[in-house]
Amino acid sequence: MEKKKRTRKPKVKTSDVADTYEPTKEITWETEEAVMPNEPIFSSEYFPESGITLIALENPYYCHMAANLAASIKSKSPDAHITLVKNQSSYSMMRDDVKHLFDNIIDCPEEYYNSIHGKDPFLAKLYLDKLTPYKKTLFFDADMIWMNRHSIDNLFSDLSGVEFTMSNRGVKDSDNIRDELKSKWVSIKDVTEVYGLRNVYDLASEVIYFEESFKATKIFETARTVYADNRINVNNFGQGKPDEVYFMISLGLNEVILHEQGWAPAYWSPNYFPRIHSRDYIQNFYLLSVGGAVYATPIKKIYDTHANSCFQRMGIRIVAYQLIHKRNIMKSRQTI
């Protein structure tokens, strides 16, 4: 992955939420001459074509975890280019020893996470197309770690040419009474009644890949518009609203078919509960996810050991941040 040296600091430019969505209006991307109302924060000309963008907002926990994730990626793929999107609340306790793991660190515009629902860190994911400096972007949730059986180039290669995709549990059908979303963030029945969508993806936005294209832009724009419309009841998650709901509706309205149903690039132990697999089995995945309010003890051991090993390989002479139950440090994460 060729690395280009940035010649000057890009100028930050912010913008408003997209115009109100008209549900009767057909959404297409037959032409790329449509007006794009929001400009990116900076031009991608200063950066390599492909890179990883991480978001860590509000709580220092997420910056600590993002540093572990960056170390795990770079210990396997030293040339990987990583951008960290942060705010002062999350970055204030970042250790100096790990800041060099990020090639680019930017402040997230406040309007990207301060919304009609108050402060909502998950909203920033709906602005990834504006936050990323890359033409080909991999987004990972910060509370993950890269396993060392694959390089980041393997994943970029696998997804090359895919304009937009996201980890998912397949398609759910509103006519099937048992086909409820695993996350329970929203009722499929409500989605059908409000937006006329009978089949929707059950998404997990811990891994998102997209390429600079009209199609990807339209997906993000529509998701932001659905969020701003606030026409559907969405359960709270932590400090905000789960972004998966808005991506799910956007994919449906734009008639997007993801590159693979049931795509699971990351191992997340609750998917297999009560069974917990061995480290060797988990290595078959690109990443290990430790999302959720709590974790299993064997998962903590695998995570902490791997994070420390990555720090050592990177020559970082401090102990990696150790995994902590979110419910012990965040009032908003007592149950989920």
C-alpha cells in the first residue's frame, strides 16, 4: 500500500444534515451529475487511495481501544494508513506512546454527533463519507482487534470494486413473524408501515467498506435524511441511536444488494453463545470484536494477550490497554 506524504493541512469544512427525505420520491444513481449537498472535510489527494478510518468519541475508552486496534493492524501491515476521528472528551487521556500509531488525527465536527436526540456518537458513522480521506475506506468499530492470520491488504483485495458493504446477518422478511432483527433496535413492521420496505438487512456496522462513488454517497445521504426525519421509533443504544437502523432503511430505499449475505469478517462471541471458540478458530476471522456491555473471561484473555503482543512487535514499551466491561465505566452501557 503506497503511502503519500501530506503537503499541507487540509481545511476543515462542515455542513448541515441532508434535506428532508420525500418517501414518494424515487431514489436512483443512474447519473453522477446529481448535486452533492455536503462536501468532504478534506480532499483525498493528500492521502493514499486506501486506508482505515476509526471513530472514537465522547469516552476515553474508545481512543484507548482504537490505539490497540491500530497497533494490531500495523504490526501485521506496517504500511496501513489509519485515520482517527476524535473529540476532546475521548482524546484527553490518550497516551503519548501510542499517538504515532495514527497517520492522521482529526476532530469530528460537532454537528456530526450532536443531533436532534442530543449527543449521539453513533451518528458520526452516517458521516463517514465526509470524514474519510480515502477513496477506498475500511471502517472498524474501535472495540475490535485485528487477528494476525491475514493482512489488511487481503481484506482490501477481497472487497476491491465493491462500492458499499457492511457486516450483516442476512435479509429479514416482514411477513415472517419469527424474522425479527437480532438487535431489536426497531420493529420490521414499523419499517414496512413507514417506508414500505418488506425485506431489510439485519446489519452490524462494526465493519463497513465503501469506495468513493455516487452509489456510496447516496447511501450515506439517505441514511442521514432518515435520521433527521425521525419518523420511526428506534430504541436507544448507549448514548445514542443505533446507526444500523438508518443504514438498513437507506439500503432498502436505494434497493442496494450487499456483496454477501451473512458477511461476518469479525468474530463476536455473543453470536455463538454459550459456546466460545478457541483462539485458533478466532484467527480464521479478520478481527475479534469485543463490543457489548460485558465480555466472557476467555475472550478477555485472548484480547489482552494479543494486544500486548502487538505492542511488543511495534516496539511500544508499555502494556496495551486492557479490556474492561463497558458497564463498569459507562452509565449508558449497563445492559447492552
